[in-house]
Amino acid sequence: MTNSTSTSKRRIQRILVLLFWLTVWQLAAMAIGQDLFLVSPIEVIKILFHHVQMISFWSTVAYSFVRIISGFFLAIITGVLLAVISATNSIVRAILEPFFSVIKSIPVASFIILVLIWAGSSSLSVVISFLMVLPILYTNVLQGVLHTDRKLLEMAKVFHIPFRKKLGAIYVPETLPYFSTGCKLGIGLCWKSGIAAEVIGLPTGSIGEQLYQAKIFLSTGELFSWTFVIIIISFSFERFFFWFLGHVERRLLSDTIYG
Amino acid sequence: MVEIKNLVKKFDDKRVIDDLSVVLKEGRITTVMGTSGCGKTTLAMMLLGLLHPDGGTIKGLEGKRLSAVFQEDRLVENLSAVANIKMVLDEEVDLEVILRQLAEVELGGELIRKPTGQLSGGQKRRVAIVRAMMANSDFICLDEPFKGLDVETKEKVMAYVKRKIEGKTVLFITHDIDEQRYFGGDFIGAIPGPVCEIFPF
């Protein structure tokens, strides 16, 4: 069987599975018969269709997207920098270890309340998604750098290979899989924690605020449609990010950097 | 000249190298032979600055440029043969020059464009050898460099290496007495323990 045939077969299978669950959902909603408890997928699509025609919908999506993704990218930059410093300096590593252990074990709700007091609600989702992603990126990249092939590093030492070449040819390829795994875990978490922060902090014009409104008015349709929006944004961003990362990876791992 | 004096290396309580004193003469090849696990590679690692001795001194390598064919190939496997060689070169070298050297060890065509991870054991070995020969160096360490090469290729590669190391200070580790005879030079027999005798072949 060719690759393209098996890919299209998998795609059809996936669509059929999706249709199966949508049908189950629709039948369940019809059986219950009350939108308050379980809204039907058709109703959710109607609400979504209504939303996308409004400018306020797009500004709400943009508000949350920019903040949560900013936190994610800030965490990537900080996590990578701290991991590189820690990998080269055991004292820094020892100092940072308890800090990251504490961040990892503190419940996200405690952080949200604390940041709300310190920084207010407008930058809440930036700080929360940053704090949730940072330990993951730091730990993963640090593991990657520390697990770099010792024999290759010895070879580089003997031949006096300059740091720039060593970075591109040895460290980056060895660390990239760890970095990718960290990003994969981080992307899901930044959306979950960022939106949770908005629901508690209620920054004006955010997706979290819309979810809160849905709770106040017991509007299950609104809740489902906004949840669907979050899933779509998170999924699309993840696909785009890993497409871009794959592109960078291929460029870095190719010979082109050596002419 | 590289002067090794009363060199000691211990792993846990075992003395792998015990009070070794030997001189590697300038511009000559010195061959080390001995049974497996007797400390040949340990000696090479100390000369390359990758292991610290527990006692004794190594003089004459301070500030010198080093090169090596390690027991393992130690290639960056996602890079091609050419990129692996370019990594160790100080200055820009024409691609043609690198290709000529690779051709001398029977590497050419599509092979040199592939990531080295996709090459066979013998092909990787030859890339590692060309890399060591092309690196600008004053002292070369060859740790069983022809391991895994078939007889016909080995002859060509040995001839290439002999040409390239001429006039350089070389430590050559091997199990094969024919290889030692081919390269000539000085000979160190007994490690561990004090070297009993060093004699020109």
C-alpha cells in the first residue's frame, strides 16, 4: 500500500470517528431534551456562526490569544536561557532546582490569586501561562543539554572546534527532541492555565470572561461554543508551531550551515 | 617530543597505567601494542587531555594542535562526510580538496552527500580517518584506526595515512603486528607496568 493511500484512509477513518461521536452527542442531547444540561452540536454551531459575524468575537479571541501565547514564548526564551546557564554551572543549577520544584507543586489557582493581587487582571494570563510552561521547558532543555553525547564533546575538544560550530552541530541537534517535547507539553498547558486564570481574574474582553458569563446565565450553548473556540485556536496554533519548528529543525540539521 | 614520566592512572582501585615513562620522538610514529584492557586507550585519552593522570607528568603537548582517530568514529551523524571534515578545519578549504582526500580512501559519489549516520561501519571509519588527517595538527593519536575495514580498502587507507602522517608525531595503537611493521617507527610493548623496553623497529 502506498503512503498516500494509507494517509487518505487514515483521514477518512478519523472523519468517520468524529461523525460517530457528533451523532452520539446529538442523540444524547435529543434524549435529554434540555439545552441547560446538554446542548446539541447543531445548536453550538448556530451560536458559533452568530459569534463569528461579530467584531467583538474576534477582539475577544485576539485578546486571549496574544496574552497566552506571549506567556508561552516568554517561557520558551527564559526556559532555554536558564537551562543553558544551569547546564554549564552546577551552582546555578542547585539554586534553581528548589525554585522550579516549588513552581511545579503549587496549585495553579494559588498562583492565579497571587498574581491577581500583584499584577492585576490584564496581564494575568501572560504571567500564568509563563509560570506553567517555564518549568517544563527548563527541565526538558536542561535534560537535553546534559544528555549531549559526551564522546562528541570530547571529539570537539580535541579538534578545538569553536563554540559556534559546536552549538550548531552537536548541542542543537541533541537538544531539539527534548525542546520539542517540552513545547508539546507546554502548548496544551498554557491554554488550560491561561483560560483558567481569565475565568478567575475576569479581565475585560477575554475568553475567560465569556466563559464566566456563560456560567452566570447558565448558558450551556455559550460555554460549549467558547470551549470549541479554545480547542480550535489551541489546535491550530500547535499545528502551526510544530510545522514551523520542523522547518527550523530541518534547516539546522542540514549541512547548509557549513556551506 | 612528548615526554611521559612516571604516569599513573587508576580506575577505582585498579592501576590501569602504573608508573609509565616513555618518550614519543618528534616527527616519528610510536606504536603501542598490548592486550585488550591493558591501558592503551587510557594512555591516548591522557595524551589528548581527555583524562587526568593520577600521577606523573606529560610534557611537550602544551599549546599543540591535536588530532585523533578515536576507537569509535565519533562523527556527527546528521551531517555529511564533508560537513564533518569542515567542522575541524581552521580555515576555508576548497570543496575539491576535501573531495580528493575522500576519494583517496575510496569515498565518493552519493556517499559523501548522505548523513554519515546512513553510512556503513567501514565508510564511517574512513570519514573519521580523513577528518583526522585533514585537521591541522602537531600530534596525532590513532586508536585502532583500521578496525572494521576490509582487506582491500585497508591497504589503500593505510597507504593514505602513511603519506599524511609523514614527519608528524604520532601515537599509534593497534593489535595487528603487520600494521606496526607497515608503519615502522618506535614500539612500546608492555603496558601496564613500567615500560620494559622501547626500541626502534
